[in-house]
Amino acid sequence: MTPRLLWFLRILIVVQSLGYAAKLVSPSSLNSFLLASMGDPFVTNLDDSVRIFLWLACLALLVIGLLNPAPASPTRRLDFSLLALLGGWSFLLAILSWVVNPGNPFHATDPYGHAARYLAPVALILLLSRKGTAWEGRIEWILRWGVAGTFLGHGLCALWLKPSFIDLIVGTLDLFLGDDPSAYASREAFALLALPVIAIQDFILVALLLLPGRRIRTVALWMAAWGFVTALSRMTAYGWDHWYDLALRACNGGIPLLLYFYWKSSAPKDKPS
Amino acid sequence: MNLLPFSSLLLTTLLLFSPLLAETPWLEKAFVEQKMEGLAPVKGDGPSQWRVIWTKEPSTRATISWTTAGKGKSHLVRYGLHSTGGDLGMTIEPQRNGPYSGGDGEHYHHARLSGLKPSTAYQFVIESDGKRSPLMHFTTAPSDDREFKLLFGGDSRTGVHARAQVNLLMADLSGKDEQVIAFAHGGDYIVSGKSWSQWSKWMSQHELTVAGSGKALPIIPTRGNHDGGPLYDEIFDVPGGSGKNYYHTMVSPQVALVTLNSEISAAGEQRAWLDKTLSGLRPKVRWLLAEYHRPAWPAVKGPGAAKKFWVPLFEKYNLDLVVESDGHVIKRTVPIRDEKQSPDGIVYVGEGGLGVPQRKPKADRWYLQKPGMSGAGHHLMRVTFGKKKMDYEVVLLDRKQADRCSFLPR
């Protein structure tokens, strides 16, 4: 993978982590999980500490990216440690979101619906530490599975008509078509029709992405566009102050875009006619 | 060894604190455990887990609900006017019966009473297969403009012992004050809405809200984010309709409580209903309130969809008070309009403390500054609806007042 793509992946992880840090103005799933046993202020202090760590880790990742240290150097080991912790935090939140909301089918999709978020740092560690075509192939599949998990999780939520998805559609329609009380119910009806179609689209994209021996660039590009559009809908529905909801979903569209550029760069050049 | 000084100290301590313990016996673990042992077991033929439910027209309607360990053969409610002493001349069979989802054959029964007289105490006994519940009574909502009180609270999940304590406080507040006529629960009754065992525990503990006099406090239910699944509708008889669970309660001709469901779409049909409902209610009532689970102006978390989709309507129709839960703290915001403090703004209270472990509020948020407040502690909110003012207060487990505020009619 080219240095430019490695940088792109690093930026995605930094943006995502900034989103996680900003999101910690609200209690994390870890906070909720530990509240009963550890109580407050312990859980609040824990969230505050994680937030500070995330800010510092983002800064450090950018600096280390610029320094580009040697693979076995202490700085690179620090880089890997930070990436592992960032991936671990995403993974922990995805699991605990499910655990602290028992019986909630939407939260139950988080362990795979957030796969792109926690597999992105894993992929960067491997790309920086393992060389060779074989390893690149394995890492490409890690990224493919991450995107597939994310689209599968969101597709299932759409199929099950997740209420917050309905609100994203209605809120976005309000923004572009105007706030019209007489249209609230019909916009919800439209969302209820659109969500199963979106779900089917997501499932088809997952199937095409996971086709063995195939790299369908159009699919990756479409997933990138759709990933960014759906992440952006958090802001079109709720306003600019929800920027962190877009940021922490940077990998939803970013990783498919990375795959697109990777496939494009490694495809045989078209012969001149 | 001379035990006299120790005994004297113990006696002095007991004498000093005995008036407090007499006022708040639920602070003693042994007292709570003793009360818990007295709860009706969900076994055999008899009724248990009784509750009175209010939804739309509580001046003339109420639903008496209970649980039996099995399907049973005959179920009925005997009821009559409390003023006639022991008369239980009227009977009604439950219109809706069925097995609880995920249970071990336990059944729910809902007897929907209608044609009741307003502001009237009805006594009742639940009878299943010949076994009877204790004699209880509740008072219907008024159809005139008399003063009365409602209790509010949310988040009774997780802390089982603390939940029992709050229920005993509720029974005490209700038993000692005839003006307290109902309790509005803001949601998150239990951790997992699909867990029958958790709901069963909650319902059994709900018996603790019945005062020593037998006064049962009708519950006005709200669905919280932990209350997903079919059991909520089986327990509360589908308040507001299946898939909706939003409705408005005319608690009196001058007081309306709009209960919203923050667990379904806030932006669509529910918002259209809210707009229509508030526009109809505002000119008619003096006190217009709304309640839902996920806060628009949270003291701990980020704002829910209510802020974007419901707050403009609250401001358009000048609600007098909005009750929220979910954060596990105590809060009262400054009056808010157009996302800033305004003398004619809407005040948001609550955040939930019916037993759930309490958090530390984010007291630096602008809308929690004075004259607003934030704090923590298991609590109930008591609202008195008068002709000239509405009094709001927060009562802690030790009966101390954590907050109070008065509102004038708009």
C-alpha cells in the first residue's frame, strides 16, 4: 500500500478518535457498565481520563506519522501501542454497548456494525509492521470484513426500522424541504418504505464486496459514498453541533474509499489503444 | 467489663434518631427486607403484583391489573365506593388475559373499569380462583378544578433495594396525603425489557407503593430505553396503543399530562400527533405538562431526538413543565426558549432516581446554572396543581427537600 494510502488510513483513525473524544461529553458504555459496581465519580473520572488520552493519542499519531520512524524503533512501538489502544477502545465500546442494553436488537448489532472502526487501527498496525504481497492480501480482507460488518449491522438496523434512522431521514427531509407539520407523518411513511430498500442495498453491497477473487471498484466507491452520506445525515438531521457523530463514523465511508484507491492503484494499467 | 457507658451511648443514639427512623423506617435495611418478605408470592392460585393503571380518562376509567402463577379459571375484581364501608357490590372480569412473554406460564389480567365517578375513592379486591388480594382503594381523578398532587419519577432499574426504599417512601407520601392521586413513571423500570424475571421483581416490589391504609397509587406509564419488547404492553395494558405508547392524560379539566415515547420515531407521526394534541390542549388547560424518557436538556448525557423535534412544539405551545428521565441525577433547568435562558421559557425537570445508581451531573452546563439546579440522590418529584400556582418539589429518601420551585399560570 502506498505511503499516501497509509496516511489516509491514519487520518481516518485520528478523525474517528477525535469523534470518540468529543462524544465523551456523554457517559460511555464503559461508564454505564461500571456505574453500579464502581459508582460515580469513579466512572466520570474514567471517561475524563479516556477523553484526555484520546486527544493526546490523536496528536501523537499525527506527529509519529510525520516522523515516520523505523519499524523496530521505540517511537514506532509507541505508534503501535496507541493504535492498539484506539482500536481496543472502539471494540470495547461496541461490545459494551450490546452488554449494557440487553435485549435491544439494535445495540446487539454494534459488535459487528462498528467493525470498520476497530479494524482500521489493526489494519494500520499490520500494514506498517508486515511487508509482502501475502500480508497485504490478508490486510485487505481484514478491511473488507470490517466494511462488510459495518454495512451488515447498519443494514439490519434499517431492515428492522430503527427509530433513530427514521428520524435521520425525516430530519434531513425537514432540512431540505422545510419544516412542515402537515408532512411529518408522510415523511415517516416515506422513511418506513425507504429503510428496507436501503437494507437490501446494504446486503447486496456486502455480498459483492466479499466476492472472492473480485475487486469491484464501483462497489467500493458506492459504499464510500453511502458511508459518508449516512454519517453526514447525523448533521443534516440534528445540526452542526453533532459533528462528532460524523467524525466517529469517518471509517464507514473512509475504509471503502481506501479500498477503492488501493484497488485502483494496484490494478494493471490500461493499455493504450 | 463495665458496659454502662456503651449502653448509655447506644440508648442516647437511639433516642436521638428514633424520631427520624419513625419518619423514614425504609432507611433501615431490616425494615425493607421485612416488607419485601411480605410481598404476595407469584405461586399458587391467588393474585399478586397488583397495580392500577391510568392512561387517557382517569376521572372515569382505570385499569386494575394483576398476575397469577398460571392461567387460572376464574378472575374478577370486586369493587365499590370506599365511602360505603365494606361494600364491594360491583364486579368486573378482566377483558384481557394472557401469558407473559418469556415467563414460566405466569399470566397477566387487566380489568378495565369505566363509568366511574370523578374524585371518588373506590375500594377493590382482586379475586383469582377464589383467592383474594388485600382490600385496596384508589381515587379517581377530579372533574372539577380542585387542588391535587401527582408524584413523578423515573429509572427504577438496577438498584433493587433502593427501588424498594423509594416505593416505601411513595406509599408514605401517598398514604399521608389524600391529595396525592397518581404516580407518573418516566421509564426504565428494569435493565432488560425482555427479561420476565426482572419485570416480575419490579411488579412485586410495586406492591410496596400501596399505603398501609390500602391506598393504591395509580401509575401513568412511560416507556424507557431499557423497556423494549412486548412485556411493557402486557404489564401496562398497551398504554397509548400498540407500537405507539404515547397518549395524553386529562388528570383534571385544568391539568393535562402528555406522555411521549422517546423509543420510537420522534420526528414523524408522533410529532404530528404532539402538534395536534398540544394545540388542542393549550387553550383548555391551565397546566400543560409533558413526560418522556430521553432528555432534550440532559444533565449527564447528550440530548435525545426530543430536543430537535419536540422542544420547538413545547415552546410553541408554552408548556408549563416537562419531565425527563434517563440521566440518573436530579435536575431543574433554567426556563429555556430558543436555546437560551428566557423568563417565558420552558423548565425541564427530573432525570431519574427511583433506585438506579446515581451519577454526578454535569453541573457546568449553562441550563443547569441558577436559578436551575442539579444534584444526585434517589428521589421522587411531587407536583401540586393549584388554581393560582403549581408547586414542584423533590423529596429525597430521608424526606428532605432537594429542590423546590413554584410556577404561575401562563
